[in-house]
Amino acid sequence: MRAWEEFVKRQEREIGVATTRKWLTPMKVLKHEKNQLLLEAQDAFQAVWFEEQLRSKVEREIKGDKGRPLKIKVQLAPTNLVAKAPFQDLAVKESGRDLNFTPDSLDPYALFPQFVKVEESQMAFKVLSEISGFDALTGGFKKPTMELGTFNPIYLHGPKGVGKTHLLMAAARALSRLKYRVFYARAESFTEHVISAMRTGKMAQFREAYRHVDVLIIDDVHLLARKNATQEELFHTFNTLHTAGKQIIVSSNCPPRLLQDIEERLVSRFEWGISLPLEALGKEELRQILTMRSEMVRFPLSRDIVDAILENFKSAPAVLSALNTLILRSHLSHKSRLNLKMAQGYLEDLIKKEQKAELNSTSILKTVAEVFGIKTDDILGKSQCREFVLPRQIAMYLCREKLKMPYTKIGHVFSRDHSTVMTSVRSITKSLSNQDKDISSCLTDIQRRVINL
């Protein structure tokens, strides 16, 4: 019991008092002895929240007898049991609520002709356009030159802003045009649908929506990390569709083997078909996108405004967001002609936000490594030499103090336990309070090199 109580207190610090008291504190410990922990959830939603957010953390931080793995079981309070069904089918009935498991809407501009690609993204474009019947030469449509299921699944991967969502939406729209039943969903929507179905006892309707289709498209599957119940449902949905010969298309920010906190059996399924990379767009590709979209919406931009946008916004989503902001604010101000000074004024807040967004754990790691003359791999490695330990502690400190990252998330970045992160942050904080000139000088140098640090 004491180990559980200490765990709950830690969560108040790490995920917040309000969240902990709402979701975790009400759970009862029915049994905690040797290698077993039996918890009672007030309802299925609380049980799902525990499965998605905390099970893996409890397993890491609370050990059984003699350090053995702890077997954790979650059951619903007796008054909330619907039937003797498996956990994922337990539900709380919500009167008057009618769920509608529908696909996410498609961006009307996310079409094959509007997709701007670099050489490394050619194969992804080719495969999706061929199963969809899009003819890149004529810009029209013809009979598909590749049958659905030739590669199954089709797995697109690349960093944010390279066009994964654009391609998925273009394929969804084109395949629907061929009368295929297509279901496109963001990973967040899939998760929401799973949890809602569990809460309301509508798993049958959920499975009807997702498993009786010709093409299932899930965008950003890496966002399912640590969501065990959602991954379980995707695994069985995948198996059902694959066995029936239906096409599955997914996207992620990395290749299957580099997915973090995704079940191995699901990762192996993603590797069954073809994995297609998409690479970051250069400045000229972004110029093409901006020019093409401004022409489509009949909002021409002068060259100096285009250059200003590309100077401050480095990804396709950011560039298009800037364009949309210019259109809206020009309309609201009733200005017939837009000049550079006006454009800069309209985009001032977005530019500041974009600069702040450029600061992340990766930029901190890179800058710390440059200042100390080492590699980022040295910081992330296991060596305990002071040559690497001090930069590692400083990088952890900056992630905590400047990015406000939770200790557990920092630990995930550095492949360390959250307690190690806390110790590192305290060490640097103590050095600064003791006016350690070496540490202070290093931090000053790092802060000068990184935007808005």
C-alpha cells in the first residue's frame, strides 16, 4: 500500500494535482501483496484512462516481491458491471447520447495535382497515385495501374510537414471517387472513437464502422504510443481487414522499427507491406506550395511578401497557415492591396509563435553538444564520464526549465528514469544558486545560440 501511495503522490507532481485527484486517487487498491496489484475503477472510462496513461509507468516504478514484475489487474466497481464481458467491452451507458463513428473530414485542397514533392518522396506519391488511378502526366484520372492490396499495409513515414496527411487525404478522395468504401481517421479520432465506444457499450457499432470498409487510413499512428487499449483495438481491426484483403494505409513520423511504446505485434504488422519515406521540403518546394495555393484562392502575393513568409516559416503547414492568416486579416481590415509592411504586421504574432516553436528538445541537444564540442549521441549515451555527464545534465535542466517538459517525458528523450532527470535538474539548479561561473557561462552561451531560450 505504501508503494502505491508514494506513486500517487509522485503523479501529483508529474501530471498535476487536478488530473491525479480526478482520475487516479478515486481508484481503490483491493489487493497489493507480493507480485499482485488489484485495482478497482469507478467506471470504464477511468479504467481505460489508467490503461492508456499509467499502466506501463506503474509496472516500471512499483515492483513485486524480490524485484519481480508486478501483475496488475483492473476491475470495475460492482455497480458499474454491465455483463461478464472482457474488459474492452465493459461500458457505462450514457443516456441520450447517440455516437456516430464517421471519418474525419478531408481538406478540399489536399489533392494529387497540388502535392509538391522532393525526389525522396517520389515513390510514396507513385504508389498512392497508382492505386487511386491518378495520372501524373495528364493531371486526370484513369483506371488504376496497381490493385488494392498489392502492398498491404502501405506505411508512409517522415517528419511533420512533409506531406503525409496531404497524400493520405488525396488518396482517400480519389479512392472514394472509384466507389470504394474509404475510412480516413487521424490517430486521435481513432482513440476517441475507441474510448467512446467502450464508455457507451457500442463496440459493435465501432467495429461495424471501421471493419466493414474497403480502405482504412489511419494518420499519425505514432500518437497511439502507450495507449494500450487503443492499440489492442487497432491490432484486431488490422487483422480483420488484412485477412479480408482490404487495403490499410497508415502514416507515422518514423519507420516502424523506430516507433516508441507501440506493441511489437503491431509494429510487425506495419512491416508486412511497404514502408515509404517522405523527406522534408526545401525552400523552393515551399515557394511552389505557397504560390500554387495563393493562385487557387485568388489571393496573389508579391515576391517580397512570399520571400518574407518563407524567411519566417519553414514547413508547409506553417506557410499555409500564414497565407490563411493574411487572407483573413486583409479581409477584416478591408484593404484592397497588401504590401510588405502590412503583411509583416498581420503575421507578427505568428512569426513569434513560429520562432518559439523552433525551440525543442532536439535543438537544445544540438546546441549543448556544439558548445561542449561533443556529439548528441554522447549526451544520449550511457557513458558516466564527466565530459558527457555535465552536458547531459545541462540539457535535461534546459528541457525542464525552458520547455516545461514533465520529468517522465525528459526521461523518455534521454532514455533515463525520471528520478535521474530530477537529480540532474537539482544538480544544475544547485550549481547556479552557488554561483558556479563555469555552469553559468555555459548556459549563457547556449541561450545566445538558441532562439528565445
